[in-house]
Amino acid sequence: MSKTASWEKIKGLLKERLPEPIYKVWFSSLQGDIKEEVLYLLLPNEFTRDWIKENYFSLLNKLARESGIREVKLVVAEEREAHQLIIPYNPTTFLGRKLSPKFTFEDFVTGKCNQFAYNVCYQIAEELPRSYMVYLCGHFGLGKTHLTQAVGNGLLKKGFTRVFYLTARDFLSYMLKYLKSGMIESFKDKFRKECDVLLLEGVDFFAGKDYTQTELAFLLDYLLEQGKTVVFTSIKLPQEISDLDSSLKSRLSSGLLIRLNPPDFSTRKKIIRHKAKKMGKNFPYEVVEYLARHIRGDVRQIESAVLGLIARSSLLKEPISLSLAKEVIAEIGADKKGEQDIEYIIETTCRFFGVSREKLFSASRKKEVSESRQVAMYLIRRLAGKSFKEIGELFGREHSTVIYNIKALEKKLMRDPSIKIKVDYIRKEVEEELSTQEKRGVKEGEELSLSAGTA
């Protein structure tokens, strides 16, 4: 059986399993090639890849295995330049990854949650400050990689090419190759002689890797002493990474630490409009408002909902509408009451104390920040019913720290009437709003059921 026939056979199976409109839209024109029992599907754009991966990838893998193919890979034609370099071991080759052209400052949506990080990274690309170290911290999907690569792309656009972009895994992999070949000094020379800007992602990966930490600490000292610029990213602050050498932890903490937070309501609306506009769509006002209120996760979650809504509209040949948005939210399960409750508690607490969300999640120990953080933790525990561990993960702290903060606030409530008044006021406002949201949700559900019944 020829390779083309094998892909054609799988397409035939897909045609049997899927509704005809779906098969025609997503699979009928796709080209596939098989090499060494791996099926490579060539896709026209990211939108197609993401949609197929999310909705039909398990079916593709199942049919492929039934046809004697062990793996399916989705390849986007326009993304080829963004793939990791396949580098044979050679001391003279360039270290690192190619930068994705899609990660630019122009394509980054800013808001209160990330404005400072954006400004700092933009300054690096524009002015290249000397002996400058930035540490971007935040959970997945909040823009760390986008900003880091935007720095590299901005510099390359200006003709500045002495930029190394690596993940922590890359760094360790390359270092081990040189080390096993007895050429570790060549590895170090690569950075000393050819790197003016180091962009290194995921430094929390180095936890427990003592030799790598030591080499990174020495390299960091050298780069900063020579006036180089370094940008690190991590899901944790240096002091929160366990099994990290104290000397490296101290060096990392000496840089400019910036935490990226989940997008707030206004930023979520900007992201939704931006993502939709990139795909040639202009969402109605009520659709943007609804999506922004019901998706409170990271940027990837928001993008997934936008993609899903556009795809649903295209397949059903219906205009983008509020009813379609509700169907998408129900389907992807983004409308989680617990997450909404937590988000509103945080927003209300920040507004009452006049503290930004960024400061609330920071390591600041200023009285007003510390007090607002204790109140937020206390209310999330009492009103959203989250465990100490869950609250710790939300704030990037150990669960023992959460227990300490909540117990400290409970003691204050017993002896300080002014604190009790504040907490009671916030609690009442939150409870009233959550109750209103619940009634609104029931009403929206009834309206949706009515519209479905009359359709």
C-alpha cells in the first residue's frame, strides 16, 4: 500500500465516522504524508491545527493506529520557521531555538495585569540596558514566553543578532553534550564570546540539578559583569523554588522581579476583541461581555473560546451571537462557578483596600498589602470553600503560609473591631454579588432553554 493510499484510507474512515459538513470543512482537502510509521498532516494555519487537536485528535490517533501508524503529527506550514532547531552536535553551531515571528510587542495585549512587564521588556528591546537582569514570574498562559520572544524579535529586527534564546531544558541538554565530549569550556565560551542578550525560560526546571545551578550562577556573574542583558522566566519566584542553591537563588532575586497575573475583566475584553479581529471577526458587544465574564483563566483559554466560537459559527453558518457564545462556554466547561467566585473576591478585596492585583500576589510585606492578602485568603476559604493547598497554589505560596495568614486574620477579627467591620463589609458585598450572579445565571439558562425550544 502506498503512503498516499494509507492517508486516503484514513480519510475514508474519517468520512464514515464524522458528519459530512465537518469532514468537508476540516479534512477533505488536507494533505498527509507517512514516514517511518508517522503520519504528518500539513495544515494551513494555527486555527485549523488547534481546532483539530482539541476536537478530533483522539479519533485521528485511533484510526491511524488501526491502519498500522504509530503516531500523528500536525504540521502548520506557516509555522515552520518557529520550530526548534534540529542541531547536530558541533561546537561551532549556534545554541538555542529560533524565535517565533508571531510573538511581537504589537501582538501583545496589555492591561493592569501585565503592563509593567510589557514596559520593561519593550525598554530592553529598544534601549538594551547594560548589566540588566529581569525575572518574569507567572503561571502558564500569562504571556511570559510571548514577552521574552518579543524582546528577541525586537532586537533581531534592529539588526542585533547576538541573542541566545533557550529553555532550561535546552540549556541542560547542550551543556551535557559538551560536558560528555570533554568540551565544557567551549560551551562556556559560546556565551562569553557570542551572547550579549540571554533569554532563558523556565529556570524552575533547574531545581535539584546542583552542577547546572553552579554553572548558571558563574555564567550569570560573568554576563552581568560584562554589561550583558538577561531575561529569565519561571512559574515561581526564586525564593519559592525548592532545591535551588542559595547562591543562585540570591543572584536571581537581585534582578528586577515582575509577576504576571491572570487578566482582569477589562483586559480579557481587549484580548477577546484582539483575537477575533486577527481572524477577521468583529464580535458584538454582548458577546465580548459574556465571554469576558465567564472565562477567567489564562490567555490560552480565552483564545480557545474565541476559536471555538468562530468555528461553530462557520460550521453552522450562523452569525456570531450571544446564544452561540453560551453554547461554546457550556461545551468547553469554562463557566465554573468556583473560579468566578474566587475572581470576584479578589477583585472586590483589591478595590476596597486600593491595592492592585499585582501587589496582592507579590511578595510585598507592606501592611496594606499584607492585610488585603490575608482578607482575600480568608474569604476564598470561607466563601469559595477552597483548601489551604488550593489557595496556596493560587497565591504561589506554601499551604502552611496560607494557614498562618488566615489564623493571623482570625485573631485580629477577635480583638480589632475596625478589621472586623472591613471584612464584614467586603464579605457582604461579595455574597450579594454572587447571589445576583447565580440568579442571573438561572435566568440566562431559562432564556437559552426557551430559545432552543422555539427554534
